[in-house]
Amino acid sequence: MRYAQGGGLTDGERAARERIRLQAVARFEGGETNKEIAAGLRVSERSVERWRRAWRERGRAGVVSKGSPGRPKLSEVQVARLERELERGPLVHGWADQRWTLARVKTLIGRLFHVSYTVEGTWRLLRRYGWSWQQPARRAIERDDAAVEVWRKETWPRVRALRRSEGPGWSSRTRLASR
């Protein structure tokens, strides 16, 4: 079953669904048809067909709940090791430059722990343990904080106001063509 907005079954609901599947298995063994079982258990015939096929292929174990389909989790020890490996840098792990990307971290997790994460899941994992976007360890020597602040307070509001005043459907191309 699919659930909107990432929802799913609670442990109690999952156990109730498993009881229904096990009742279906008892009826399979009793020789009932899919239609009879579906009507008796108030489920779709398609579900009963799927359960019967799993029962035929793997026996009772085929219809038993496989547990929560939640994300694979790394233990605290594994997360600590991952942090140490990330601090060592990408060069040590075979990449040509010093950039950690989510895809690279995902690959590293797979190599180290044989656990598969999605790129989004990798980002959630890193965020959960306090990692953030990459930031330089130091600021550029040439940076002039006072000049940046003046630009932000004086120039940026004028640029933003200019763009708003041109109205919807107005782009740099139409502005240049009409002048």
C-alpha cells in the first residue's frame, strides 16, 4: 500500500494487517478460493492473489510482515566513524579534489557500512548530526566587510526596487529591445 505525505502503518496497524494475512494462509490451506477469502476478510481479491503467490513461493514466511520500511540507520559508532572519515577528506577516499558532495558521502557510506542511502537521505543524516553546507575554514584576505555592508544596505535595495518596478512579463531582453 502507498500512503500520501510519507505516512505509513504504525506497529499496531502492521500487526493487524499481518493477522489478516495469516488468516488468509489458514484459508489457503483449507482450500478456499481467492474470491471467498477476499469477501470473508473484507480485502481486495488482488491482495489475496498477491498473498497466495507469496505463500506458494516462500510458505508462511512469505506473508509475514517484514517490519517498518523506514530508512536504514547507522549506529552511533558508525556515525562517529563516518565523521572521522569525512574529516580525513575526499582525496584520501579516491576523489580528485577536496569537495564533499552528497553523492560522494552516499558512496562513502555504502563502501564503509554496506548500507544504501538516497542522496536526500544522506542529507537528512548529515543534518541530524550537525553537518551543514560546506563553508570555507577562513575568509578571503581581500574581503572588505565594510564595503559588503554598504553594498547590501545601499545598492541592493535600489537594484531590487528597479526590478520590481518593471512589472510582470518584463525581462532584460524586452527592456533592451524597447529602449
